Amino acid sequence: MAAAAPSEGGTVRTTCAYCGVGCGVAATPTGARSALIRGDAAHPANSGRLCSKGTHLGETIGLEGRLLYPEIGGRRVGWDAAIAHVADRFSATIAEHGPDSVAFYVSGQLLTEDYYVANKLMKGFIGSANIDTNSRLCMASAVAAHNRAFGEDVVPCSYADLEAAELIVLVGSNTAWCHPIVWQRIEAARAATGAKLVVIDPRRTETAERADLHLPVRPDGDIALFNRLLADLRARGVLDEAFLRDRVATPDGFWETLDTGGDDGLDAADRAAFFDLFAAHPRTVTLFSQGANQSVCGTDKGNAIINVHLATGRIGTPGAGPFSITGQPNAMGGREVGGLASTLAVHMGFSEAERDRAQRFWNAPTICAGPGLKAVEMFEAVADGRIKAIWIMATNPAVSMPDAGAVRAALAACPLVVVSDCIADTDTARFAHVKLPALGWGEKDGTVTNSERVLSRQRRFLAAPEEARADWDIIASVARAMGWGDAFAYTHAAQIFRDYAAQTAFENDGARLLDLGGLAGIGEEDYEALEPFQWGGLSPFADRPFSTPDGKARLIAVKPPQPRMDADFPLRLNTGRYRDQWHTMTRTGLSPRLSAHRPEPLVEIHPDDALAHGIFDGGLARVESRAGASIYRVAVTDTQARGTLFVPMHWTDSLSSGGRTGRLPSRDRDPVSGQPGFKNHGARIGAYSPEWRAFLVGAHAPRHMGAAYWTRSRVAGGWLTELAGDGEPDIAALLPEGRRMEAMDIRRGMVRAVVLDEDGRLIAALFLTRNGVLPPRAWISAQLGRKETRSAELLAGRAATPAPDMGPIVCVCFDVGMKTILAAIGGGGLLTVEAVGQAVRAGTNCGSCRPAIAKLLEPERRLAHG
């Protein structure tokens, strides 16, 4: 395998910290905690391109908010004391209550080496399978569908298939926002080859806007749609009978009992158009993501999609296959080494032979008896006392888990909660008895695996801050303190990688596709220089049997679910990501640029539903479910289907009193995979009409809000906090010390106050009204830290000679607003996204704003074409 130097001229080649696309990053340190970030042109996943989040990674690598020292009970301690405490408490709990009384909850943010050591410790030395990962919340149903169909969790496609496809089908994926670099490849393929694009999604997302055909499927209507598609293709004679005979095992009665009932919610003409496209284009790639997986029938959705590809032979050939695209940077790596409670290690299950093989390879004193508790079950076991000690690594379940209120109650009652993280104050860390400081992105070394099975290196380019340590080092230290020193005597990540590679090959004999045995002897120098490579090749099942006993894939009979209805909560609630934010915003929330696009959590609602519920655009609304409630800013939009709501997943107690979406979904989950169904819950909505509304711009965020609703976001030099409440606001508590100037308008109930420091620089500005209009936020935010601005302008909330208003930010990469784009379109007669890019640069970097630009172009295009 070719090796290349990991750095050239101070530039370090690493891999992005965000989604499962796995983009290569070239990081050039420019200071102790700063770096120039560019895309790695040599990386196969992105060829130098980066999305908005990757582009602005350099804004997120400072030490603000970092956990830098071990703590026990809120007191700083040394590492020896912290390790001994965790080891002693875990050992004592196991001795008294058994190995299943402890658990690890881990994360796709971990590197493969971290995952490997955690899995080895729990399953082979503690002897329990109670280790699960937050990937359970996003990818578990795809894993289960792969295992049922292929006999192994193998994604059978590559990004290169997009360039070879005639038809690309996106199921439950707002790809332009959630996987922008994949979206760029799709756009390029369509431009080069004329490939057609179908988007299957209840929402008319930015991705759906650009499709040749958008199918607004009913929530959880995917199985009905794909079963009907399969029946239609069979009736047309489009099935690949030779492939079915030679490479697929079809259950008895499969075709006779194929369930084509159920309501997919689609117009018959749209459905027929989709079937015609699918039949006419043999080179079809179907990409499915969280909209399919995060469902109480997510595994069956995955198998319904896979069934169509197997039955038509559209797998194992260029430009064809079912393609699960992962959410997290190392969800795949965690799956490979056993990070899920439902697998053992290196794609092995829990048969007696596999358990014996793992125990002998690890030379372990014991081995887990079978699958452990999956994420939702795990926290239920914490709540009822079966689990008495839990170690949470690099994730924030107090926010991200469904029914997050119940998770918080469980953690509050747990005798021992250990949290290892790079962030000091997360919603989860507030429940920790022990905090262990971990390295963050840019500080740690190891490997990750992306959605197409490309294994890449994450490399260090920043010094470890204070006492933070690598996750694998922390875990191994605890294992040694528990008495297993020889098995965890790791001093370098390369040693762990060698173990992992060797275990993939141990007594494999071709039974499993995952086999990295050729790297089992890799030295530290070659490990440092390891180039990205794809295990299994471009098309893993092109020239080898499937990983089943007979080498044949399986068609899996699946039935459409009954519609989920709740008369008391009649709306259907969907949750998801925003374009420029990631998970619970502990990293992206540090970036002013990334915060500009959607600074507040919005509930999106169709105009008809808004009218029926007395809700208006820009107002506030309370969303309730059977699990909980939260307040959101309202966005009325016809892109939302009638009878449905959409809310984002990102906001936490650290950033908002509202927008807490984790409070809303129930613990209902897929019976096969255990993955929670975040996408289809009963809800109701009502207007929240506060007595006053305000916003506060400040160099520092206030500690005490005194408001029913508040949410804050980064701006250059400080924070922007939106507030709303009842009664009398505590203005004094909101404003810092300094020279204060105020203005009041009794008629409108308006209060305006600005605070300057001793040098005359603006350090805070508060604008409050009871029945008036608040000024725009952008100009006053830009005055933070400046002393040239006149007091009258500050109190007015605008410059005496206003600069052109660029409007809401569309392109975060280049800070281009909607009004700037519209002016360029109108002034230059622009008709294409590319022309807009040439004029104002918008859309020329990550491409995630290109659908929004295209929508702004529509009136000009209609005018040009009469």
C-alpha cells in the first residue's frame, strides 16, 4: 500500500470531524490554537471540497468551554486519583451486582482505536455487552437491514457509483444540507451525464426543490411505496431472473404474499412516474439516510429498498446499489469494531463459535454471553436501577436521546455517572460524578471509516491542552487499574490499530468481507503515513459471494405499518438537522459564521395549519407531545406538508430554554434494530404570546435570563440572545457593569439600553418592547467591541447612514445575504447558479446553498422564458 508523508511544509492531512462523508482536511497551524483549514485535494471522498461546517473548523478549535482537568464531585483531582476512583467504583459494582450492572455509552465522534479499546474492555474483560453508541440513534436500522440481506453490515456502494448512475433516488435525505459534498457529486453527475434525480421525503426540502421528481411520501409510507415498486417491476418483467436464481435466496411464498397495501400518501401520477423512471434506468443508486432509519419500522424500510435492488440485479455493478449514507464521522468505524450492543466485534455475532473466537483472540478472562442493552433500553435500565454505573464518552444523551427528560431523571438517580468529553459544561456533564478531559479534533490521532468504507487517518496538528488525554488512553488506564494490565498495555494508537486489523483476519477464512489482515503488522511510521483506502473495494459484492452460509443474499418480506394516529396529538412531528450545525452544537455553536444561517430553533408549519392554530410567521409557539414540550420560533412555509411539523435537533440547555427537541420524541423504537423513531410522533401546537420580547447583544452571555423563552447564538465578538417572557423583565440582571445609557418609549413599552466599558467600547445592548417592533440585529451586533459608534446610533439600533442591507445569510462560506443575491440577479440578468457564483461568490464553495440560490432565480427564469 502506497504511503505518503502526513504533512508537508507544516500542513497536516487529517479527516473532518463532522458527517460520514469523511472528507479529507489539510490543516496548517497558524498559532497555538489556530489553523488554516482547506480541503485535502488528494482525499478520494472530497477531492479538496469542504462544506460550510468543514470550511469553518478553524473557528472551533480554541479552548473556550474545554474540560481541561479531571474532576470528582466538581473538584479538580489528578489523573491517578481519577483513574483509581473510576476503576474501584466499577470493580466494586461488578463484584456486588454482576457485570451487567455497568455500561458504556459511546459515540461516533470517537476514533476507531478508542472504540476498539472500549469494546474489548466491556465485552471481553468485564464480560457484558452493555456498550452501545449514539450511532444507535442514526444507523442501527441500516446495520440490521444489511445483516438480514447480506449476512454482514456492508455498504455495497461507493461514491463513484453516483458518477456512473442514470437514476439517483434519495430516500429521507436532505442531502444538500446534511451531506453537501455528496450533493456536489450528485449535481456534477447530473450536469455531466443527464442522470435523473428522485427525492422521496415528506418535506419539500432544499434537496427536493432540485429534483426531477419529488415524492412527498406520507410519514413511514416508504415500505408501501417500495413494495408497490417491486410488484410493478415484476409485472413489467424487469426483474433479473438469473441474478435471483444464482445469487439471491427468495423465501417460499415471498411473491404471493408481497404486501402492496398501505397508504404511501402519493398522487397516482407521481407514483407511476417514479415507477417508469426506475424501470427505464438499470443503473440506479438509492441513497437512504435518517428519514428512513429513524423510524419504528426503519429496518423494514431498508430491506424494502434492498429487495428492489436485489430483485432487479442492481447491485454489484457500477452505478447501481442501495447506499446507506451515515451521519457521524466514525459511525462506520464503530460498527466495525463492535461499538453496538447488538454485535460482538469485527462484524461477528454472538454464536458460541464467535464468542469463543473473540475470547481466544483477546486472551480474555471471560466473554459476554449475548447482546447487551441498546441505547433506549440502557437508559431505562439506569432508571430502574439495573445499571448502577455508566460511563458516557464523547456524546450528550441528555439532549440527543428521545424522551430526554426521562434520561435526565435516570442519570440524576444513578449512583455513578462518569463522563469523558472535551467540553466541560454539557447537559449530560451536569449529571457527572466524575469528569475526564478528553482530546478533541485536531489533538488526537487515529482512524475513521466513512460511508463508502474508506478508512482515513485523523492526525494531530494541535498540542494536547493542559491534562486532556486520548480516549483510548483513558479507557486503557482504567482497564489496567482494574487488573488487566497486559491486555491494555497500549502506548500508541498504532498498536491498537494492529490489534484491530489482526482480529478482522483471525479465523476469518473469507467468511466476512471485513478483513484488514494485511495491516496487522503495520509499524508506527507507516501508520503515521497511512493513505486513505477502501476495504472491500468499489463494489464489494461484484465478484464475491454474500456473507451468508450459502453465499446468497436474502429477500426479506416486509409489511407496511399501520398509520400512527393520536387524536389528542393530531399533528405528525418530524425532527432533523440544520445546514450549518452539528449535533448539540458544542463545536459548531462556537462559530459566528455557522450561527448566522439559523440563529434560533424554528418550528416549520404549513400555512393552513398555522391559520388553524392561530400561529403567525415569526411568532412563538409551544409544541407538545406525550413526552414533553418546548417553545420555538415559528416559520410558516408551504414546503411543510399539511398536518406535519418540523423542528431541529441541535439546541441544548446551554443555549436555549426553547428548541429542546429531545423532550418531544417518545421511546418507541424499531423492534429489530432498537433505533428510536424520531421522525413520526404525535404532536400539537399552540401560540405562545409573551407580554414582552427582547434581544440582547453582549460580549458575554448573561447567566440569569428571567424569561420563559430565550435562545442565544454566536456573533463576532460575543453573543446574540433572543428573549421573551411575562411580567417584569429583570433588566439589571441581563446587563453587565459599565457606563449605561438608556432610552424609553412608554407608548410602545420600549426599553433600550447600551453599556460601554471604560474605553467607550460597546459591551452590551438590550432592546425590549411590549407592543412595538424590534430593530434588526445585524448592525448592532457588529458594533460589539467598537468605540467609534455614536451613542444616539447605538440607542436607535441603526447607523445614521445605513449600509446596504444584505438580508438573511444564504451563503455562510462567503457571508452573502439574500438581498445581495437578488440585487445581482436583477442587476445582471443572471439566470444560473453558476452566474450568481461568478458575480458574488455565493454557492462556489460547499454548494449547500445552491438550492436556495436556485429558488431565488426562479422568477427571473420564468420571466426570461416568457
